[in-house]
Amino acid sequence: MKTTDLVKTATKFIELHTDQSYQESKIEAEEIFMHVLGMSKPKMYSNSSISMTEDEEKQISYILNKRKNDKPLSYILKNHLFYKHNFYVDEGVLIPRSETESIIDQILVKGDELYKENNRCSFLDAGCGSGCVGITIAIERPKWNVVLSDISMEAIIISKKNSQLLNQNNIKLVCGDWLKPFRANSFDFIFSNPPYISISDHRVDKSVLHNEPSSAIFSGIDGLDDIKEIIKSSKKILSDRGMLFMENGINQTNKISHLLESNEFTDISIHLDYNNHNRFTSSRKK
Ligand SMILES: C[S@@+](CC[C@H](N)C(=O)[O-])C[C@H]1O[C@@H](n2cnc3c(N)ncnc32)[C@H](O)[C@@H]1O
């Protein structure tokens, strides 16, 4: 069958059975074929027709049928591309988001400044989930000391698996409640993408609600319970002039800036995501 026809049929199936647009469905359909056939997109389209084995056909229809129940494709394929690398993901961890990916370069810039000042950068990814941020940082900056932590043992196991898949054996993994496992002055840089959605926010996508861990998403009435805890305890755990860099909901940056000020953080900056939303704050311990 012609490659374009195969992709078109799968695209229409996904569009019909999910809330996705035709364009989004096409991206997924291509990802499914690339995954099953083990081919890059250019290679796939360079063949005007594809002959699939019976097993490959079965795999494609298995994936499409799972997708019919709105299970996210990344959980079905047990894979998600983040920044430059493929990460193993399953229902035990949040699927990495493109918003988070959008800040990696800025984290590297800020961390490089710290490295220049102190000739070291000890970096914590607090609430690591799949490990996508911390492991990416460890790959990009092999001289930094990178620690990943999470309260969920499942997340720690998945982060370990990803660190092994990506050959990053110099990463330390810690299971515990935010910064409680760490001593004073342990880190020069703390990054966190904590849960930040209000428990009363009814706009959360059905597929997210039904499939992703709620402990990775919700944080009290105003969505700020975890952020407040991280700010308060970072004061102790960061080294002098150390940096706290957090992801947040789009309407939370003003409140967070005030919280940072009242906890004696300085150099407070707001950073945008790909969609130009106020999505991150960075600040320094005085
Ligand atoms: C929004 S997810 C972020 C996951 C990952 N960093 C990412 O960007 O894809 C938040 C993570 O915080 C973890 N978490 C929630 N409460 C925590 C706590 N009290 N201490 C440590 N981690 C916590 C969750 O298990 C989850 O993995």
C-alpha cells in the first residue's frame, strides 16, 4: 500500500476517535509507523509504498485500538522524545511537556553562569518524574553534579531506567519529600517542575485526568502548596547566591514573585514558554 495512504488512513482513525485535530493526528500516525517500522520520517516517505509483515500490521492496529480509548500515545509506545533524547515513560510518571522542554537552554545558561562563579554546579531536579530534565542536564553538562529526587518510588525507578538507557551513570537518585532528604547548602541550582494545578480547576483535559498520576498535577486549592514548600525549604538547601528555577501555571507568576521576595530571594526573573506564557521564575538566594 502507498505510504501516504497508510498514514492518511491512520490519521483519520485517530482524528475520529480522539479530540485531536487532523494535523495533530497526522503527527501521531507518522510516529506510530516510524516506531513500528523502526524508520526515520525521511526514510519512511522515501519509500513510495510500504509492505508490512503480519506482525507489524498487528502492532499498528493494537496501537490504534488503544488510542481509541484516549490513552496518550506516549504511554502506548512507552516512549517520549524530550529535547534531544527518547525517554521511557509509563503511567507511573507525567508525560514530559513541551513547555518544560522550552526552558532547558535557559537553565543551561544560568547554570553556566554559576559554574563560572564557583567553578562547580551541583544541580537538583526536585520532582524528577521520568527524569527528563535532570538527565538532559547531566548529558549536556557532564561536569555538573546532578541529583534527581521524587516522592514517588515509581518515578525514581523510571528515572533510573532512563539514566541507564542514556548511559548517564553519574546521576544520584533520591526518593523523598521535596527538600527534606538534603542538608543545608547542598545545591548551587535547584530546578523543579512541581504539581501546580488547583484541585478545583475543571479545565484539565479528560485524557490527563484519566491517565496521568494526579500526584504529579494537583497542588491544593490555589495550586501553590508545593511551590510554597519548595521556596521555603530552598532557602536552607541552596548554597549562597544559589539559584532556584521553577515551572508554574500561567497565572501564578505574580504570586510566586511575591513569595520569593518575602523569602528573601533576589534577581527574580520571569521566563516565557514556547507559547509566550509566563511559565517559569528564576531567582537567587541572597
Ligand atoms: C509535574 S511532575 C514533573 C515531572 C518531571 N520533572 C517533568 O517535568 O516531566 C511533578 C513531580 O513531582 C513529584 N512530587 C509530587 N509531590 C512531591 C513531593 N512532596 N516531593 C517530591 N516530589 C513530589 C511527582 O511525583 C511528579 O513526579
